[in-house]
Amino acid sequence: MQTRSFLPAAVLLAIPSLATAQEQVAQLDPILVTPTRTVQTTDQTLASVTVIEREEIERLQPKEFVDLLRGRAGIGLTQNGPFGKTTSLFMRGTNSDHTLLLVDGVRMGSATTGQAAWQYLPPAEIERVEIVRGPRTSLYGSDAIGGVIQVFTKEGDGPAKLRAHLGAGSFNTREMGAGLSGSTGSTRYNLSVSHLSTDGINVQDETADDRRDGYENSSVSARLSHELKNGFEIFGSLLHAEGESDFDSGGSGDRQEFRQHASQFGVRGQLADIWYSTFSVAHSRDELETFSDWPSKFETSRNLFNWQNDVALAERHMLTLGMDYQNDRVNVSSDYSETRRDNVGLYAQWQVELGRYDLAWSLRHDDNETFGHETTGQIAWGMQLQEQWSLRASYGTAFKAPTFNEL
């Protein structure tokens, strides 16, 4: 039976390359941060999880992010067509707006529709994906009812590496990208760009618009971290994608222009021997403008602050205390009764290993400016039966704050 080691979530992003033997172990036992916001291996977590590593992404060669999710346990997908068309994701039978999307820990999605734009995420900029099935509202707040999907962008390590790719295919599909990543001393960096365009197909050939419904997406991602002399580390990340997608609605030249953005900056480090703290400031945007007989424009922006503290009470006891603040704003082409709101969340989690038994408990209270107060909780229990067999049970509550459309 393995001994559990509790680590703060930020450690995963700060760990440099390990020795070859340790890398082999990591490949057999992927490291997770999404289920508990602290570092665990897949055999230690009490949640139902799936990890998609970069090696699998390169093997599958997806043209869309949702290609990575297709066929995964507990996930259903519907699409209005290929390449950038509206996509809805259903996890464990919940609604399409009941799954939370995180990009490097930054909350993404539209505050008007309540859904994430899965179709616009560029797979060329993604290093790994963690899929957590089941409620996680007690740690992340509203939306995490069916589960959480977290996307991690590429991060550099080791000597400087320059990479590039170029491809072409049917329907006048073109793909290209380049990147530079590495580390020097106490600094790690990555910068990459990519572009995908295709003429696509005519999704609805019975309409007056007989043209193909094309799609193009240009994206850039960047990550930077630097360890200071006092042991603290400053870090930042960026993912930006924009382009346009054609569609059929009975008219001619119908199209949508989109812009997706997630960025953050923060500092993390050891405040005491048993106390690890992370503070981050983040910003995300979800913008969509429609050009058709029924034009519209929706812009959602989010400013986010998070302060998380991980305290090792004992070798096998971890207490996590955190506070996050979220400010939503919408700029729309029609009148809304509400166009901004604030949400303050306080959360706590306790994890303990008692011999062959594991226990995790979490509690969160949200104060939403337009929705009110909501308290959610979760408890999970696990027992190691044999080296390769374990038994888990969990119970959790969750909620979703109303969108601006619903308000």
C-alpha cells in the first residue's frame, strides 16, 4: 500500500523535470490537481478522473478540442457541425451548462448563456487535460455540478527547444504553428502560436446559402515562472484564441466572430514550514458577435482573485483554506436588467490518511450579489482493498447561479 503525500496544487506547476526513474513512475501514475486543488496521483484521489497527457494528444492528432473528449466515460457531446460550430457537453447526464471549464486554473465560460465555448479551444496549445466527474462546487463554486474539466497549456523545461508544425488536407484545410520553450536557472518559459483554417462543408445544403461553412482559429499561449531568492515564485500564463466560424441560418454570409481569453499572474511560496500559500489575479473573456439577419453581440469579462493556503497539520493530514472573488460583467447588444455582479466564496478542505482508509471533506459558502447565499459540501471515503484494488464512496451537493439571460 502506498503512503500518501499531500502537496499544494501550485507545486505541480513548479516541479522541474525529475530523474528518469521518477519520470517512469509519473507516467504510470499521473499527477492531478483538479479534484482537490492539491497534488495527488490518480491512485490516491477519491474522485472519478481521466487524464489526457501530451503523448496521447499527439497520437490522436485532434483538429478540435472536443475530439479529445469524445468517447470518454460520463461525457456526451452534441455539435451543430464540424470545425467551430456550437458544441454542448453533458457530463454524467447533467445539463450543458453544468460543467466547469478551467484553463490553467482560470474560470472560463459565458455569463449570458452559462456555457463554455468548447469548440474554440485550440488543441495545439494544450499540454494536458484533467477530467473530474461528479460535483466539485464545494471547492470551485457555481457550475461544477456534473464535473470539472481543466486544460493546462504548455510549459517549458530544460534546454531551449524550438518546435514547428505544418499540415494540409481536404476541404482546403491548413494548419501551422511554432513555439519556443525551455528553462534557464530559476526561470521557465514557453511561447507558442498556431493557426487552423478550413473551408469546411455545407452543413445545411437545403438552405439558400449554398457555400461551405468555413472556420479559422488563430491562437497564442504563454507561460512564465521565476523563482525568487527568498524561495517564492512568481508565475503567469496566457491563452488567447480568436477567429470566425460560418454557419447557415437561411441567409447569405452568416458568420460568427469569436474571441476567447484567459490570463493570470500570481505568487506562491512557503510562508512557514507547514504553510504553503498561493495568491493569483486572473482575467477571462468570452466574446461572440453574430452577423446574420438577426445580428447580436455578447461580451463577457471576468476578473478573478484567489488566495489559497495549504497547511500540513501532520504527515498525513492536509488542511486547505481559501477565498476567491469573481466579478462578472456583460456588454451586450440588447438591454439586460443586470450587467454586472460579484461573488465571494470561502472554502475549506481537510484530507487525511488513516492506514488503509482515506477521507476528504470540503465545505464552501458563496455570497452572490444577485443570487444570494449558498453553502455546499462534499465528503469522500476510500479504502485500499489490495495493491490494485480500492473502494470509494462520495456524496456532494452543488448549485448553479442563474445566468444573466435567466436574470
